[in-house]
Amino acid sequence: MRMPNLTDAIGGMSLSSPNRVLVVGCAYGGISAIVNLLEYSNGKARQPVYPGPDFKGAKSRRGVEVTVIDERDGYFHSVGAPLAHVASEYTSHMWKRFSHLNELKQPNLTFKHGSVKSINPEAKVAEWSDRSGKTQQQAYDYLIVATGLKRHWPAVPKSGSYEEYLRDGKSFIEKITGGDESKHEGRRVVIIGAGAVGIEFAGEIKQYYPKIGVTLVHSRDQVLSSEPLPSELKDRVGTMLKEEGVDVVLGNRAKIEELSNGKFEVTLANGEKITADFVIDSTRKGMPTTDILPEACLNEDKEIKVHNSLMFKDTIPNHTSHFGVGDVIQWSGIKRAGSATVMGQAAAQNIYSSILNSELPETAPESDRHGQTELPSWDAVIGIAVGKQCLTYDPKNGIKYGVEVMQNYFGKDLGWTASLKYMGLTDTIDPVEVELKEPEATKLTEVGIKPVSIAA
Ligand SMILES: Cc1cc2nc3c(=O)[nH]c(=O)nc-3n(C[C@H](O)[C@H](O)[C@H](O)COP(=O)(O)OP(=O)(O)OC[C@H]3O[C@@H](n4cnc5c(N)ncnc54)[C@H](O)[C@@H]3O)c2cc1C
């Protein structure tokens, strides 16, 4: 990693210049931080999931200027990937270009399409590479790192632009269906790895193309084997997969060989062979995205070490100006979109609180200063789609599953309509309300946030 050096820093801060907030990564965590920060800066506030300081509509004297850098040109609903990359009518739906989101067209919000390569916390400068490969620098007063985990196609898009993504999606679906979505009798797709991603892809393929044979192969004796969840839940998900028509093979590793006729031979550890038209590998784990940061702020799993306020720990200079949200940080429970969304909101509260405090006169009494929101640790909770059914679990409410649970929890598009509605985002081109029937109500529970359970 090359650190931008101190003298590279552009635009030293003056008393009258706006507070510059840089958000790196703009999906659940990043976008939630932006939406909340912009509302605060406009003297508004939404009901926070975790109560924070009451700013009473106070506006920053210097104002707030938000810059976003993301490798993608839009907000992608990773939760919906198993549907987007299986059913063509959902591919474009799950990627909302930033330039098409009405509420993000604001004079104090700028999007930059590119990849951050390194952060120098001492100089408060990020070095990033734009789409043409040109290196640029971005100075900031506050930083939010929301870069998630680096996941693999088809769990998430492999391209950074909407147009390229559409092409990738189309060609992947053709490999599943053989190119003709109406004639797939006799085809077989084998999915290796029964973690959440493999399970959801298996369920969606079977739901959308019932005539395609779907085999899900897993090396352990239970699906979801690496998740810290009750055994009974894992058995139930295994049963649901079978109810949906998926052939589940447990306790077997698989070897894949591509045949000269374009098909694949899958050899199981027990010697059994399956001929597949297409194989999806969902065994690969998400990788850290934190090589852009000094090692001093990371734990041994390369996650950012943060306080309960989401502020970086004091292992780097200017740590009070650096925040991390979502999958990229060290936190309790299972890494989830809902959790990232809640964190984005809390980081916005805490940065805005810092901004207002920094503008108080030195003589201001302590009672005028705003406090920080501290998030509690949370339990492992899950909401998983299995074809037309869904299973939800949290320690307080236990296991719930079935078709009705699916409708209430995920709606028709794996929670995307509800999630956009919760964030208050609308698309200029593809108004979600028109395209798809809305879930009955927009609550945090429907985007998988479940404030009660994560607070437990
Ligand atoms: C198939 C699938 C199904 C899932 N199902 C569920 C579910 O049902 N419920 C649930 O709660 N969670 C689910 N998850 C997990 C959920 O998607 C993640 O927890 C969530 O995406 C984390 O949000 P985030 O904002 O932290 O990061 P991400 O959503 O990963 O976003 C990170 C952003 O940062 C950008 N980025 C990364 N590196 C850089 C860089 N160096 N420079 C610039 N930009 C960068 C990326 O382009 C991306 O836009 C699922 C995940 C997958 C893959």
C-alpha cells in the first residue's frame, strides 16, 4: 500500500470552508450514512433506530459537503443477487444508478466513480483511481469506510458499471437456462456450497425454472454449517430446500471437470457422478477490503477495530475523524445488510454531533455539546430465502418459516422495495412502486434489520 504523503493534501481546511465528509463505499452502510447526514445538514432528522443526540434542527454554520467514492456507479442490493442473477426481469431492478436516485441529487453531494487505493489518516487524504486508471487525491475532514467484504460473482456484481453488469447478468442467466427460459426440461445445475448464498441461489433457480434439476452439494453434514446458528434451524433449512425440489447432498466434497461437450462432470467424495449443464461455485468466502488502511487499525481478520460509536480505535492519528460501518468492521453477530444500515445511521449521528460541537465557541458550556450514539453488540440473527419460502430467526422470537413469512419479510424482490422505501429513495427511470407490488408495510423488519433482535 502506498500512502499519499502529507504534502499531497489538497485544500487545507479554513474556518469558513464546509465540513468535508468522504464516504468510501456506497451500499447499505454508506448510503444510510449519506441519507442521514444530508437530512441532519438540512435541519431534519428521521426516527433513529438507536436514539442519539437531539440536534433540534441545528444546521452547521460551515455546512456539510459529502463526497462518495464507489467502484460501482450505483447502489446494488446484494441481498437480492440470488434473484437478480437468476430471473432476468430482476437484473436491472437490483442496481440503482446513483445518478438516477432523485434524493441524491443535491448540491452538497458528489459521486466519484473509482476505487480507493489508500487512506492516509494523518494527512486526511484518500488516494483513488478513477475509471481511466488516473490516480487522484481526495482530502476530507471526516471519513466513513463502508467498503464491505469483497465477494465473488455471482454473489455480487463483478463489474463496476450498470451496462457491463447487465451483460454479465444476461450471460449468467443464459448459462442457467441454456438460453431458452421456456425449454429447460432435462437441464441440471449443480451448486457447490450450502452457505446462505448457495442455498438462496438453489431456491431461486428451482422456483423460477421448476423443470431444471438443481443439486446443492455441501461438504459438511448440515447446511449453513459455518454460521453460529442453532442446529434445529440448519435442519429446517435443509428440509425447506427439499420441499422446494432441490436435491441436497451433504457430507460430500465435489470435484468438477469440464467435458468436451461443454457440460461438467461433478464427482462426489462417495464416488457418485453427476453430469451438470452448469456449475455454480458458492464456496468462496468474502475477503477483506481493508488493505487501503494502515494495519494498525485492523484486527487479525483485517476488520476495522471500532468503538461502540463506530469511531476507529486510537491506533491511528486523527482517529476521532474516522468511522467504519457495515461488513468492514469488527462487530458481533452475522454480517448483514440491516446491521450495516443501522450503523450508517449511527455514524451519521456521531459525525454530525462532532461537526456541531466543533463549531461551538470554546467558552460554550459542556451542556451545549452533543453526545455520541453508542451501538450495543448484537446476536446472530438471520433471514434466509429458500425459493417461495423464507426462514427468520432471532433468539427472542425463535425460528419462523413458510410462504407467508417470505411475503412479510422479503416481499416480492428480496426486500429491495422495502429497503429503498425505508431509505426514502426513488428512481427517476424505474419507479419501484410501479414495477412491483409493494410489501404490505415498510418496516425495518422487512429489510432484515429487526431492531428488537439486534438490540437483544
Ligand atoms: C447473495 C447474498 C445474499 C445476502 N442476503 C442477505 C440477507 O438476506 N439479509 C442480510 O441482512 N444480509 C444479506 N447479505 C449480506 C449483505 O449483503 C451484507 O451484509 C451487506 O451488503 C453489507 O453492506 P455494506 O454496506 O457493509 O457493504 P457492501 O454492500 O458490500 O457495499 C460495499 C460498497 O463498497 C464499494 N467498495 C468496496 N471497495 C471499495 C474501494 N476500495 N473503493 C471504492 N468503493 C469500494 C463496493 O463497490 C460497494 O458498493 C447477503 C449477501 C449476499 C452476497
